[in-house]
Amino acid sequence: MAEERRVQKTVMAEQVICVERGKLLIGAKAIMDEYGLSEYMFSYWIERGMPAKLEAGRWHAHTTNIDTFFRAVTLTMKRQKVPPQTTKD
């Protein structure tokens, strides 16, 4: 019985749990994997208000909240001109 409890406690730290129409992401790695973020970019977006919560040493976030955050961020970003493509002959 004690061995079974230890095994349950050592379940992977990163989890994805389906909640309604979105997913609850548990662990920084799960969030980074879902959105293709590096550790640097994860920290960058957290500092800028990405909706994720550090609880008991683990990050928790819901995909619906993060999607809404990125929609708002991309709407307010300055548009950048795309440089013309040059061909090398």
C-alpha cells in the first residue's frame, strides 16, 4: 500500500486535463509544449501577464485563457513591415 502511494506521487509532473472545451495545463512544460514556447519565451509572456498561476510549485493554466490573452496581445501589437524578398542570381 505504501509503495502504491509513492508511485502515485511520482506521476509525471506535467499533465494535461480536459476541462469543458479547453484544457487545463499543469506544469510549465505542458504549457510550453502546448504553445511551442521556449523557457525564455515562457518567462517573457508570464512577465507580461500571460494567465498562468504558480501554485504549490507548479504552473497551472487553462488554454482558453491563454488563447484569449494571445488574441488580445496580437491585436495591440505594432504592425511591422515585411521586408521585400530578394532573389540571388
